[in-house]
Amino acid sequence: MTTTPQASAPAAPAAGFEVDPTLPGPSLGRAFSSEFAKLLALRTTWWLSGTTIALGLFLAGAVAFSLQYVQNTSESGPPEAAAVAGQGTAGVTFAMILLGSLGVISITTEFTSGAIRSSLTAVPTRSLLMGAKMLALTVWTGLVTAVLILLSHLLVALIADPLPISAIVTDADVAVIYLTSWVAVVLTAIMGFGLGTLLRSSAGAIVTLAVILFVLQIVLSIMWGVSGQADWAETLMRMEYMFLVGEFTSQPGAQPGFGAEPLQRWQAGLGMLAWVGVPLVAGWVSFTRRDS
């Protein structure tokens, strides 16, 4: 007996995958929380932050004892409170290199370990991820710097008579010095973050940061002397990052660090933003267009 083959039913088309537009994507707040937790999970974060505060307090105490000794042995009147506060923030310079290095490591560790792929899986939007990382770094370095400045002020005020404890809120010049010092450290940490994002190498970015903070100033000073104090060399020195930091954080009405005319605080601030913006923007372009 012969059976007649029956036509099989057509297969149902496979359902296509569509993204539900109503689902919430990764927000800046969630990305920030994750990146802040990862930053605090690094032992390097705590080592560099603790060293920053400890070294800053040591220098503040040394400066305070020195100022008090000079005041006790000198017949001249006591210095102004703002001048004492400015010298008491001597640890800010070391905070810039230490927290700037933290800015580098906060991004380069993910490149060297390959963890950046996991981060991009969780937050596929690269600009959002980079912004969250930078925001986490800014919040942490801002907090560490604020603690450093506050403790340094208390230590100097307890040792050196010309600086009262209440000056941080009652003396506008003292408050401006502390605020500008805080901004300088935070901007330097962001510069380190930009260099790390651009170079993707901890050693290379930290060395570059050290050159900008310390070596470049020495090289330009040598060039200025060798050139017979030429105007072009002086112009380069006045554009150098640490010169701009000095002008930005200086006591109101103080003599310029170099050159005949002092820079206005806003001019020095714009120059610092330019120094920070160049590696940050270049790092953003590299991060959003290069494979990780």
C-alpha cells in the first residue's frame, strides 16, 4: 500500500531581537557609584591618599614651628595670617604629584589588567564611562585635599600665633588661598587622568606628569639663563604649568613669581585649564575611537 506524502507546514519565522526602548540604560549616577567603588577598592588609592595627608601634615608642622621660631627671635612684627596660611599649604605641591599619579592609575590599571572590557560591557557608552571615572576621581581627590588643607590649617593655627583657627571662615584672603590650592590639586589629578587615558601606560603617564610639574620648570629656567634672559624664554616660563599654579594660589597683592607683571588669578586659572584640557580631550578622543 502506497502512502501519499503530506506537505509539511512552513516553519514559523524566528522572532527578531529588539531592544525595549522603555528599559532604563546605564545612568551617570549608577556608573559613578560603580567607578567610585572600584576606585576605593584599589590599595594604591589608600596608600597615595594616606601618604598625601601624612606628608602634607609633616610639612605644615615643620613650617609652623619654623615660623613661630622666627617670630620669637625676630624683632619685626608678626606676618599676616594669609602669608602664614600660604606657607602652611606647602604639602599641596606633593599632593599634586601623588594625587595626579592616582589619577593616572585610576584608568591605566583597567587597561593593563584587561578589566576595561568588563567596564565597557556594563557601560557601553564610552563617553559616559570616562565621565563617571573622572567624576569618581574628582570627588575622592577633592575630599582628600579638603581633609589635608583643613588639618594643615588646624595644625599651623595651633602652633603659629599669627594664624587663628577661625581665619578659615573670617579671613577672605586665607579662604581664597585654601580654595585655590584645593582647585589646583583637583585639576592636576584630572590632568593625570587625561594623560593615563591617552597613553594607557602608568609609567609613561606618571613620568609625563612629573615632567610637567617639575622638570619643565627647571629646563625653562636654564633656557632663560642661557639665552641671556630673552623675552621669548620669559614668555615660555610664564606659560609653564607650575608658574600658573603659583600665580593662581598666591596671596592677593603678592609679588609675581616671575616677570615684571603678575598674572590675574583668572588668567592663571584659564592657563591651568588649558594645560588640563589638552590631555583630557586627547584622551577622550583616543578612548572613544581606539579599541580597548
